[in-house]
Amino acid sequence: MELDSLIGFHVELKSFEGTVCVAEQGEIIYQKSHGFKDEAQSQPIDSETRFGIASITKMITSILILQLNQEGKLQLDQSLNELLPEMEIPGAKNITVHHLLLHISGLPNEKDQAYNRVLSPNEFVAETLKNGSKSRGFEKFNYANLDFVLLGLIAEKIEGQTWQKLVDERVLKPLGMNETGFLKKGDLPENFAHTFSIAKGGKRIADPDFYIENFYAAGSMYSTVSDLLKLDQALYGAKLLSDESKKKFYTSYPEYNYTGYGVWTYSYPYAKGNPLIMERRGGILGSNSVLVRFLDSNQTLIILSNNDQFNPDSFGDPENLREGIIQLMAQYASNHP
């Protein structure tokens, strides 16, 4: 099988560790796991191993925000000044929910020190505004976790519940995503893939033990391939979002690096037929993941990895695992219309 050969190459020669899942119409047609979830290499990764999903969390936060919008509780053109008046945020009168969802708020990026001690979301905002890097300016694309931390706080303010509770009640429980939850330093779930970097000679170096919960609505969740497939399939119906909300969700903005509301939707240019893809990638140190959805053929690719050798952010590189599998899937779809 071509998939086996491609993935085997990346396991043997590029130190891939993790789980790869390919599905058609919601049915898994290929799934295999490779590598280990511990530094001692004594516990193999299996099909139900939980991985940190990093910024795939943002996709879930976007769904939550769009749910509030379709319920009339939130307008996408409402400003931070209106929604979070108690917070002193530069440019708050101009920055809207729309700007936050597209990463064009003009707000800064946090520095690594923001994860050296536990911070509440409000403290994270204050720390980043005070010590963060200089931004590119309002209405210029700048990928920033702060944007989605603020979206989590907006959801909490509207509903009077924590962001975690809202995600649980509005997304996880309705879809039966029972293996998905929220990471916290010192309280990681069972069957969890701990993250590593791979040094020369193959030495595994455990990632720093930082306060992962500080990523909050921008990157603090964990999940499994089977749970992410449930999320993927729910987006084809109306269980999570209405057709109108999905139209907003899938719209991409070429002028802002083709970003959409927490996801990227585009015609993939490196495969026959240029299939329409919606995807979400995530990466925090060794935690690297990707969810790719072929919208016209209902094919799904999920890759969850726990080391730094898999790059989820390549584009058009045939040597990349994600790119190689997308091209095989596109070839299959074009041969089986």
C-alpha cells in the first residue's frame, strides 16, 4: 500500500512518532501508530493514545464563538471595548471579534516567559500586553495566541461559565468526544503521549515542563484521532453549526494570509483537481498535529505526533508527510469521483 510505504519512510528515516488516520465518509480506511509515548521508549503509542493538539484548540474555540453568534448572543462586529470594557487593551474600540478570529487585531505575541508560571487568562493578557513582542499593526496578519485567549474570555463573559465548561457542554458531550479534554501541568491524562525533541544520534530529549494550561482557548487541549474524526464529521451536518455559520467558518481571506475563522480553507494547488480543503494545524514544541478535511469528497486526514520531527506547517513540500498523504488522497479522489 502506498500509504504504508510513505509513512514507513518517515518512521524509519525521519523519526516520525504518532498516529496517522485516513477516513472516507467518516469511516476509517487506514490507521496506524508508531513510536513511544515515554522517554524510556517502554510504552508504545496506540490508536487511543491522547495527544496535545495545540492550536487545533483554536478551531474548537472558533466553533464556540460562531455558536454564540448564531444564537444572537454575540455579533462578529462587536468591539473589545464593548465586550470586555473592564480590560485595558490598546485599540479596543476598533478591535472586533472578526479581527480576533482572523489574527488581525494588531495585538502582540507573548514571550516564552508567559509559560514559566501559572497565569490566569486575564493575567496572560496583562503579561502579553506588557512584555509581548511588537505587533505588525492593526488589520495586518499576525498569528497570535492572545487573540484566542481574548475570544475565550468573551465567551465566558457572555455565558457566565468557564471556557472549558462551555467547550465541554457545547462540543465534547454532544459529540461523545469522551477522550478529549484540557491539559494542565502536573495533571496529564492517562495514555498520554509525552513530547520530545530528537537530537543528533536519535537521543530523545523531553520537552520542558511548562504551564501548558496558560495557552487556554488558544492551545491547551488534548484529543485522539477517533475523537477528532467525530468533530470532523459533525461539521457536515447541523449538530454544531448552521449552514450560515459554516459559510462564515469556511470563508478565507487572501489578503490576510488566506486565514479564516480559526481554520484555513483553500483549493490545494499541488494535486490533480485542486481539491477544496479545510484544515487546522497545531504545534507546541514536540506536540505537532494536523486535521485536513476534503470538503467535496468527505475525506479526512488526521496526524497526531509527539516529537519535533513532524512539521505540520509545510506547504507544497513533497518530502513532508502531511503533503505526501494529501497528494495520495487527492489522487484517489480524482480516480474515484
